[in-house]
Amino acid sequence: MAPKRTHDGDAPASKGEPEVKKRKGFSVGPANLPDGTYRRKTQKIKNDLIHKAKVKKAYAKIKAQELATAPKKSIYDIVEENDKEIAKHDEKPAEEATTLELHPDRIAMLNEPEPAPAPRPERRQRGDGKQRERRPKPSAFTREMEFAEKRRKEEEERQRQREAKQKEREALLRAKRPDQFGKRRLGRESNALLSRVQRMVGQN
């Protein structure tokens, strides 16, 4: 078979050298986002990452230059400096020599008599020595409970009035019934009417 023809633009790759792949740029988020809030957000994140990477790279470059230009100390110089520091710390001036004698001010303070403790004020007892009664803690629903109690009392009053009216009606109906001879019972009617008037006057 004949070997395959290569395109005019492609260079023939040698067998010994591996092909160099182009590095692709990194992506943040899906590539097919429509233009809008999410796309702008991902682009902003990508730009921030690129900026931080550039700053980091520039800092590393400057730091490497500084370290290269800084004069390096030999190990002998470092050891000599450490020895000098240790010698400075070990030297003690004669004035700072520790003694077991107390300072004169301290001796004077120790010789002074101790002041008498101030008498504690007596706590006066409240009442007859009984514990103070605690006031009950106000409930969080005091107003609601008062309102409910008021409504309950009003409802009981209305119920009592309804029952009183019902009794009067029944008593009036019984009083209006004629006796065995067909005559009206005026005494009973007057008593029923009087109790009704008294209730109406008592309400007002």
C-alpha cells in the first residue's frame, strides 16, 4: 500500500519527538450560558482568579530577585553572632546582684500596725424577721384573660336575663288562663306584670 498523503499545511511529525499539546485555558461554570447575570458572575470569578494568579506570580518573581541579591552570611558569621548574643545575656552588672536583705520601705511597711477592720453595717430586718413575700410574676396573657373573663360574665348576665324573661312569659301565660268558671285571674296577672316591671326598672 502507498503511504497516506499529508495535508499541505501540516508538518510531518518525527517519530522520536512527542507532539506538543497546546494548553487550553481554564473555564469557570458551563460554557453555554446565555448572556445575563450568571454569565457575568462566572466571568467575574474567572477574571478575579486570573488577577490573583498574576499577583502571586509577580510576588514570587520579586521575592526570588530579593533573595538572589541579598548578601549571604557564612555559617561562621552566624555562629559568631549567636555567641555574642549569649555572652551579653550572661553578663550581670554588680548592681543587680541578688541579695537576701529586704528593702527598707518593705521593712517599714511590715512594722506598721495593721488597721482595724471597719465594722460591717448591720442589716436591718424587714418586718418581723419574715421573708419578704414575692409578688406574683405578671402573666403574659393578663389582658386576654381579663377580656375573656369580662365576656364570660356578660354572657352569664345575658343568659340570666333570657331565663328571667322566659319565666315571666310562662307566668303571664298561666295567669291569663281563665279559672274553672271562665273568669280571669287578675291577682295572678298583676303579680306577673309587677315582677316584669320591677325587672325592667332594675335594669335601667
